[in-house]
Amino acid sequence: MSHDGPVTAEACDVAVVGGGPSGLALATELKRRGVGGVVVLERDREAGGVPRHCGHYPFGVHEFHRLLKGPDYARRHVATAKAAKVDIRTGVTVTALKEGGRLCLTSNDGVSELQPRRVALCTGARESSRAQRFIGGPRQQGVITTGALQAFVYLEGLMPFRRPVILGTEIVSFSSLLTCRHAGIRPAAMIEEQRRITFRTFARALPAFLGVPVILGASIRRILGQDRVEGVEIADAEGKARVIEADGVICSGRFRPESALLRSGHLAVDPATGGPIVDQYGRASDPVYFCAGNLLRPIETHTWCAREGRESAQRIADDLASDGSASVPKTTTIRAAHEAIRYVLPQRLSAGEVSGAMEHLQIRLARPARGKLSALVQGEEIWSMPVDSLPERRLLAPLSALLPHRGVATIEITLKKA
């Protein structure tokens, strides 16, 4: 049956888009702070996010003071949210973000709309696919991401291959290694384009213990085979080609924020992070929308994201309790002004005071760097700190040093090499 006329939107106080650690922690904290109608919208059939697929330790030590496997950690978050009377709706996909917070939804019950007073976007991040990595060769079976591997192994009880190669050495790459060990899969190699492991160097002990060689400074040229993967051709650190026999490829890491909703809507997106442009309160360009978790940037741990969710809940609750309006504040742009700086977060500072502002400016490097990070206003240094860091490391600078300069057009973050 078709319906003519506009869809009547259901009302609530806060809609949380995404039921992972940040979204569930945020929703639970909102209820603890006395916010009435809190609805979590999760497109999967179960809430819990990525940890639901990670059947290994360590999870939960900081939040629940217990060492848990991923699925147990996810269930704890869901149970805690339900005990707080959070309305968790699974199998619901948000198809559009409208101005003023109106959300278009679809589910097995059909199409509907929701009109919250505030929206918290916590949609997380996803790994880059083979196509996004520009890897050549036919489209064979057996090329998957870590998330797909974990879904096969932990949720479906399937073994997608027996002798894959793992692309990358990020923390999630070692999660792939543990998942393979759990399933009885023996990787042929871990392949890393950089000259050293991206995750902490001590992590190399794990593949060594499992008998998996780590090949550094190598790039994959193409995946071999027609219908299924039969091997990979790589170029080693000296540029020489070699073939590794394998029946699968795990594309691990190179996370991107799950920002498709942003790109099809009206919210401003930062090309550096791939996520929303936010101020020190996590507010997007439409101040009805707040953002937390790995949607903000790729990528932080589940513990960090859950904490961001709880901190965002304080800001949203206080915002709701103020004057009930959500006007667009005047802002100062924070800009990365050196090619070695991959991104800065937040990307702007808003005028006016709201409790619970972020304490730190998050900075991530694009390559190894040693020297001095500086914040400049019209060429004058207002803050600096020494840096000697590899890429993909969390660098934190005090936002308090930048806040007195709200009102200028731009604050530049730059790097002077040692």
C-alpha cells in the first residue's frame, strides 16, 4: 500500500546513529545524566560494533575492569545500555541526514523518519578494500578485509582459506593473525610497504612465534589466479619481483571513517580525516549533530572511542539543558600547514562556552618526523612541543593553548624539522 503526503516523524531527545562502543557508551551516559528519550539506531541485526567480530582478548579492562573477548565486551555494552533504558533498534538503516537533525530511516517495517532534538553520529570506520588500494588482477574469490574474516570465522564458523597473506602491520593486522590462529589458518606472510612495522615494534614477536614471516618495504603488484587466489606478486625492498603462493589475501587496516551519510548530505567533511569537520565540542557544521568515535578519524581503540562517547554525552546533555536552541557558532579554523602532518582534530574552535570541551588537539603524522610542532597565528608562535614520532601514533597537544585565540580566522599547525 502506498501512502500519499509527508511522513510523520517520531520525536525523541537524542538519536545515536551507530551501536558500537562509542554509540552505546554515549547513549548509556545520556540516560545516566537524565536525558529522556534516547534511541540507538544500528543497521546490523545485533548491536555491539566491531568488537562483536573479535573473538580474542584483550577488551574491557578499562570500562568493565575485566579481561574480555570482543563479543563478551560488546554484550556488556549492550546489556549496560539496556539496563539504563536505552531504546536500541537493530536492523535500522539511516538513509539520510537532514538539516535540523531529521533522519530518514529504512527497516523491515518500511520507511520512516525520526526527529530528535540532537543527533550523535557514531558510525565508526571501515578498512580500505582491494579497489581502494589499487591492487591489480582479476576479481578472484578469497580477497577480504579483517572485518570480513572475523565475520566468517567468529559469526559463521567458516574457514575462507588456509594459506593467505596479510597486507599491513597495523594493530588490526595482528588481530587478523589471532583470528587466523583461532581458525587453524596459517598465513604465508605479512606484507608491509614501510620499512618497519606500523604497530609497535614489539608486536613482531607474535608473527615470529607463529612462524609467519614479515616482509618489510614490499608492495603488492597483483593478485594471481582466475576464479580463486593462487598467489601474490610483490616487489621487495630492492624492487625485485617475487611470487608468494597463497589462497587468500587479507586487506587489513588503512581505515576510513564510515562517512557515506556525510558525503551525501549537508555536513562539512574534512578531506584529511575523511570524517566530519567538528569543533572542540564535537559539533558538526550543523550544530544539531555531534560526532564521536572512529567516525572522527581513522582509527582509535575501542576504549578511546567509548570514552569519547561518554564525554560527548556530557556535551549533548548540557547543550539540551541550556536554551534548547542550536545556532551556528562563529569559528576559527585549525589547519595542518605541513605535508608531514596528516590531520588535526578538531578542525575548528567555536566561540562561546559549553562545558566538557575536548582537552587536546589530536595530531597524526603522515610519515616519520623529528623536530618541533608549532601553532602559529599570523606567523607568530603561540605554542610548541618537541616531536619524534612514527606515523599512526597519537599525538596530543593542549587545546587550552589555542582557545585564547578564538576569533582569529586561522590557526596553523606546522612542523620544523630538527
